[in-house]
Amino acid sequence: MITYVDTKAIETEQELTKDRILKFYEYVALHTPNMDIYARWVMGKHPTEEIITRYIENGAMFTYEKEEVLWGAMAVTMKQSEEYHAIRWKTDLPDDEVAVVHILAVNPNYQGNGIGMHMLEEAIHLAKASGKKAVRLDALATNKPAHALYYKMGFAYRGKQNLYADNTGWTDFFYFELEC
């Protein structure tokens, strides 16, 4: 079940939720096979506590839970950032007409069970319900499993950028889009 992370919960609950999500991402970064190739996540560099906290505070964090265990998490923002302007999209849309999926992760113990697909379906549903005209996302050029999932879900490759990130250094990012 995909759950919206309620930021209006009492402060203690909110801190427990944040801590649980941070531990989830740390576990994913440390235990996902080939993390050094596919996403190169390193806690403290990417995703950072600040990034995750911002997504939670902005109501953009979603989790996939089963039997009180986090199987997956992602952030879905209802506006694209300026870095997305450099890509030649099929349709040039204002930032507020685009939803963007960030830090999509599946617990390595449950990968291969369709969790990523279900989470992307939810992101698409959220975008459509909010009147967005496209869902966009990016992944490292080396993240072939993510690319395969995006293609399977109907996303189209739209371009690449060579960007610097603390966890990767200079590297190529591929950008994908699904029109709503």
C-alpha cells in the first residue's frame, strides 16, 4: 500500500517517521546490489537528510509499506526544477504543469516484486489527479534496471545531461517523460 507521509502528525510521530525513512534510504544505499554502478547513493551525499526532510515537510514523500515494513519510498513533486529546462521535451511545458519523481527506491530484500512499478503507477495517478500534463524523472546513464522499468511503464527517453553531484562527481544523467 502506498502511503502519503502525513506532515501534520504530532511532532514526535513526525520525527519517528522521518527517522524511519532516513534509515530506509541508508539501508537501500548500503545493501542494494551494484549500487556503486546503478545509483551511486551515499548517505550524507545523496540522498541527504536535508533533501529527505524537505520532501517530507513539503508533502512530497510517499512510502510503500507491507506488514509494517517499508518496501519502497519516493518523492513526487508537482513542479519541475530548472535543471529540467536543458532537456528537449516532446512538449515545452511550464514548470507547474509537470510532476517529477525523485529518489525512487525499493528495499533490496523486496526487489523484483513489482514495487517500483506500483510506485510509478501511483506517481502517474497523483500527477493526473493534480492536472499535470507530464511526469518526468532522471537516472544515471548507468542505471539500466531503472531505464528498463521506465520504458516498461511507457516513459520515453528525452535526453541527457552531464552534471556534477556530490555522490557521483561529473556523470551523465538520462531524462525520461510520460505524457499524461
